[in-house]
Amino acid sequence: MERTGNAMPLETALAPVADRVKHLNRRYRNRAAQSVLEHALHDAQVGRVALVSSFGAESVVLLHMVSVIDRTTPVLFIDTRMLFEQTLSYQAEVAAALGLTDVRTIRARPETLAAHDPDGVLHQSDTDACCALRKVEPLERALAHFDAWITGRKRFQGGRRAVLDFFENEQDRRIKVNPLAHWRPEDVQDYMVNNRLPRHPLVARGYPSIGCAPCTSRVAPGEDPRAGRWRDQEKEECGIHFVNGKAVPGPAPRQEEEVEPTSVIVTDTGFSPDDWAHGFHVPEELEAAAGAPALALDLASDTDPAVLAGRVDGVDLIRIDFPSFADGRGFTLARRLRLMGFNGRLRAHGHVIADQYAMVRRAGFDEVEIPPDLARRQPEAQWRRRAAWRAHDYQSRLRGQA
Ligand code: SF4
């Protein structure tokens, strides 16, 4: 997969960012951080992706995970020219130790600095303008070559981060991936200890969160770890998670998600609400869930059915995700599951359009689960016209079943 070139962004050839984010969050919602990251680096729905790292106090966790999965992943390091010397040396040390082969240092253009902050004192009078100049604009330029970027933000950091999902829609332009969204502080520490990762030298000197030297101070025991950033100012973020200098709307709170219109189930008899209320599992949870009544599985379209061989006997319902209507892997997976002898309910889920209903049924699916916005665009009448799907199915007509 091309991740680094200047070719046309994949997003122009894919479903809108909002739709992909919704699918990705559904698809990977039960996965661990490493699994989310691995899929983010390989899932075509995410596109060309880079890790953005400050090489700060906790950055080494994601850097290590990326190095294990694919050390050629582009890593963008913003050098504001205001960083601690220790950060610069730590950056070089970590990149070498982990074997990262594509670390790109990005900086403000010299002419821009000369025009707006020739003496390097803008941070004393206007930290927002300084961050915009030294961080936001250079990062925006670098990210123009990518469809998605990976951040190390976590829910426990509070504020707007408290409702982070694994995948975020960045103003319908890019996807932000937050593999560590659900990690707790102790998870971060455990990972660093267990993997014997090098620590930023300033952590031991009282800096649990590290940014630019003029804007980072020591933190006293018991203080919030980020209390040393822009101390005594209202500012909490450098601006790279803002748009045009303004806070962007955060992810919808959980309560709002729960009252969203629900999906619609399409069968040969038309639309109906989803009658499945028992939740879904992913393949790796199969063992733990074995024996539970009414077991259902959620499968990505690229799932290798070999991992399910001999393990689908007690499964009542398998739902296969269709991240885009042009993605045919779900049809192949359904056929292979039927060939393996799976005779429970098989559901196509996501971006399936009415014109594909015959193909869906022929592949062995019993039903289609579509999102409410698609149900609005393609109302029940459109689907019901395909209810006699064999009549629309060339293969069936050839077999004389139409
Ligand atoms: S953190 Fe401080 S020095 Fe660094 S870019 Fe922002 S305002 Fe400027």
C-alpha cells in the first residue's frame, strides 16, 4: 500500500471520512491497542497513514508498537526549534534503537519564522500564535500527503480527550487514529517496563509531560502531569488537535450515540428493526464466549475463514462488515463460510446498496444490515423491488431457479 507518496489521497476514491470512521470504530471496537494500530497501518479504508510523535514522555510506547508492526511507517516529528536538547538527543536515540527508517523532522519554514518571530520571543506574548507558527502549520503541510495520522492521546488525560474513540473524523478531511484511547496510566508504565524501553531523560527530573523548553516546567508530586505545560495559562493544547486555531467538536458523548437511530435489517420481506440484542464477539473472543447462548460473531471482510474452521458450530449469527459497496471480499467470505458448513444466520453489514441485494443473497447471506442514513437514501420500496432476487440474478436464471 502506498503511504508516503504524493499521489491523489485515497479519501477521494473512498467513502466519506465520516462513514469510514463509523465503520472502523464498529469494526475494531473490541480490539486491543496493538490490534487497532496494526489494522490502521494496513486497512485500505484508513489509507496512507503516519504516526505523529513528539518523542515526549510516553511517545516511546506507540513508536515501539509501530516498529514491531512496520518500522518503515512514516513518523512525523515536529521540531519547533524550541525543544529541550534532551528531546533532540532522545529522538535520535529512540529512532536508532527501534530501527525506525522513516522519521521525518518537520519545521516551520525559515522565511515564515523570519517574518513572524525573528527573535524567537513570540511565545512570551502569544503562545497560540507561536504554536500555530511552529507546530500547526508545519504539521498541516506534512499531513497533506496522508489520509490519516496516529496520535498517542488517551481518555484518562481528561478534557476533550475523555470521550476519544479509536478513530476520529478530522473535519471530513482525514482520520485520526488513537490506539491508546482506552489505556490507563498504569498500562503505559507497564508497557514501557515490560519492553524495557528507553525513557526520556527529563521524566526522572520531574517532567511527566514534555513540550517546548520555554513552555514546560517541572511538576510537583501530586500535581496533574500536564500542569507543567503552559503553566498559569488557560492554554491546554498546542493546537494540532484544533482546526484554524479553534477547538473542533469532540466525539459525541456516549449518551448521544445510544439514542442515534438504529440500523435497519433488510430481508426478502422488506425492512425490520434489528432483533439481535445479544451483542457480537470478534474471532479472538470465540474461546471465552464458547458455551454462551445466542453467540454472534462480527467479522471484518478480510477475515481468514481458516481461523474459524471447526469453531462456528455454536454460532447463531455471523455479521460480515462491508466497509464500502465496492469491496467484494465480504461476498467471498460468506461463500466460504457456507462451504465450511455454517448454517446459522449470515448478515451483510454496512455499505451494501439495493442493487447488490441479489448478489448478497446468492453469496449465502440471509439479510443485510444498513445504517439509517442509507435507509433514508434507499427507502424500503427500492429494496423490495429486489426481493424476488432470483429474478435479478443471472446465475440463478442460468440454473433455472428464477
Ligand atoms: S509550546 Fe511554546 S515555544 Fe513551543 S510552539 Fe507553543 S508557544 Fe511556541
